[in-house]
Amino acid sequence: MVKVLVIDDSRFFQQEMDFQLRHAGYEVIVADNAYKGVELAKKERPDIIILDLVMPEVDGLVACLNLKSNSRTKDIPVIMCTSYSNTENAEKAIESGAVGFISKPVDINLLKVKIQRILGAEHG
Amino acid sequence: MTTKEDGKTLPVEIADFKVAKNSAVLETTSLGSCVGIVLYDPVNKIGGLAHILLPDSSISKAQTSSPAKFADTGIRAMIEEMIKLGGQKNCFRAKIAGGANMFESVLPDPCMAIGERNVEAVKKVLAEEKIPIVGEDTGKNYGRTLIFYIETGKVIVKSAQYGTKEI
Amino acid sequence: MTEINNEAFSLIELDTLREIINMGTAYSATSLSKLIDKTILVNVPRVDIAPIKKVPELLGGSNLSIVGLYFKFYGNIDGKIFIFFEKETAELLVKYLTANMTFSNVSEQKEIEKSALMELGNILANSYLNAIAEMMDIKILLSIPYYSSDMLGAVIDFMLIEIAKFTDYALLLNTVIESPEIKIAGNFIIFPERESFEKIFKNVGIE
């Protein structure tokens, strides 16, 4: 089963993603901040990471750079997500190493398509 | 700012104060980060209630028609009016309520702490004026309504979440 | 130059402000509509100049129970935005948002419901500012949400205090949303900083 790590400080969003992704057939693990998220990624090696852009203390861009600079996590694809969607944020996300971008409220069907495309590309 | 008496409940709005005597009742609602200040003279049965927004008139960048916007000018103006009505300053007592931080967030923000600064400023001015504070319900995170019975000096503080208490 | 203290906004400036807040609210209404799958309508935007002490009355009364979400924004223009719902609306919205969730206890439920409202506020405030940023082709960033649930008068007094530092009058840029399908009532109020008004009018092409 595909394992998805969700890193977001909102308990509500964590629960919502957990429900939606499990129903879509994925295994879900959750972290509520960047530190825990990076540690969890190193430990659990998810297949893909959904990362919130705006978090207190350490934001998504810094977290993404962190993930990309660590040998254990650099190859895990990251999809950045945020309620503030514009081209500039999407560009910043890509620059920090994300392969994709999705805006909140999350359209779960769109997210599924993105995940499949990203992981399909990974496997070839 | 008006003067009335005899059993009626007189509302005190934001950035305002009222003084009255005997059986008048003064009330102010919606104290969030604002502070409600009760001054009363139990001997002469004179009382005042102010609803202040800011600590210090020196931060004001504009002219204002409301001295009661600020703790310093508001309290002093109220003291003056109470004396005019027959109050004796050395009998005055104070009770205060409000100065909450109404908002919560994932990370605390010192910019939101105006309530605390208001309470500090009020206490400072009252100390300067040598008026003892004999009742207090300040800080925390909930809104308050204050009702002041001049006759008895009784002050009731109501909140939506925690009911009614006397200070 | 327009001074808020002098209440000297020209008709064209007032029109511009109404258009901007209407657009912002329309974008937010679309986001909300997607989230709860209901039609959301935006009422005619209001630009009112009122003495600070009258503001609670204008917004529904100081004893109205509300849930409010407050944000600061920064960038080419700065200011604050405040979104509030009557308590019953907040309860209804939370029901929709957490429809799929089960809770192990009341305390967890309350925590997640609060988080849901903060997240909702985030989405709506972002949509609102997104609209303005696009309209003006500028950059605006939003703070984390600040949440309050209490009487309207007590919740907004923080904002009135900010205004009171400069003037005795508040400029209320207020829009209301409602739905023909469910009983909800929400307000969006934006407080641009004084310097930002000049930037807005310049940007739109009026001096």
C-alpha cells in the first residue's frame, strides 16, 4: 500500500486528510510540525509527503529544503499545500524541491491524480 | 458624560465614563481588552464607571473628544467629576474588570497583549492617585459585563462562559 | 490625499473600496461554497464611517455570541482582516466540516472543531486577499489565525483599540454573506493601514 505522510499544524486538516486518503486506499501517517515531520520521514520512509506551506516556527519551504538535503528523505516526492494559492507560491515550492502543489480546500480527486502521476513516474 | 440618580441603570459606552450617586446603577458591557474602572465613595454614596481602551494618552496621535479613551485621562477626569458631585477623594475605593486577551492562536503574540498593558496602566494611575483597589477580575481570555450598584458599592461581573461573580 | 480622520473619501474612492471588498468576499464565498457544498451569496458591501462606540451596534449588537477569526496581512499593502460568524452559524459550519470525523471524547471534539474553524478562516481570508492581490497585481501575505469565541463587543474591542490610537472614528469595510439553502450569517471586515489606502487608490488609477 502507498504510504502518505501529511505534515500540517492544523488538527482538523490532519484528520480530514487522514480520512480522505485512507478512503482512497492509502496508508496515512501524520506530523503536526516540521521537526516531527522530518523525523517521521526518516524513520517511516513514506512514498510521498503532503507538506503545508504555512506553519508556525518552521514553514513548509524550510522543511522541504531540509527533507531534500537529507540522504534518507531526499528522494521522497513532496507535494506542497496551502490555502494561499498563487503562481509565486507554486514557484517557491518547486524551487525548494517540491514536485507538486495543491491548494486548500483540497480536492481529493485532484490530489489522487497528482499522487498517481508522481508515483507512476517514479516507477517508470 | 452625564449625572443621574435614583435606581436607573445607566449604560457606559466604550471610551466613556459616567458618575452618579445614591441608588443609581452603572453598567458597561463588552469588556474584552478594555478595562472597566469603578470608583466609589461609600461615605457619600457617589460612584463612577469608566470604560477605557488604551493605557496612556501620550501615545495618541490625534485629538480626541473622549478623555475616557485612556486610563490616565479617563480616571483623572472621573475623579474630578466625582469630587464635583460631592465625593471625598480620600474615601475613594476602586474595583476593576477586563483587560483580557480575547484571541488564541498556535503561537502567542505579544502584540495582542494590550489588555494586560491596560490593566497595568490602570493600576499605575490608581496608585498615583492613592486609591486602593478592593476588587478585581482581570486578564484571562473572556469578555465581561460589569454592573455597579453605587448604594452598596457592589460590583457584579458577568461573562458568557463563566456566569456571574461579585468582586 | 485622503485622510480617514477627515472622513474625506471621494465618491469614486468609496466606490473603489466597495468593489475591492465585494471581490474579496466573492472569492471567499466561492471557497466556502466548495467546502460545504451550498450556495453562498454576498450582500451589498457597506462602507461606513462611524464613531468607535457605535461599531458593535452596526455589526449586530455587542451581546451577540460570535466566533471570530482575526488575521494580520503584510506586503504591498498591510492591515488586518476579521471574519466572524454568529455562534449558530459556526456550529453549523463545524458540523459540515467534521461530518466524516469521529471523536474519542468531548475535549478532542472541541479541539478539532476549533481547528476546523481556524482552518476555515485561513482558507476564507486567503481567498479574500488573493482576490485583492490579483486585482491589484501585488503581493500580500497572511498571518496565522487568531481565534475568539465570545460576545461580539468583547471580541472586536481589540480592533477598536487599534483604531482608537489614531482616531475616534472607524472606517468599516464590511460585507455579509448568507445562503438561501441553510441558515448562516457571516461578516468580513478589512482594515487596511492608513498608508495602504493611498497605495490602493494609486494602483487603481485614482488620486
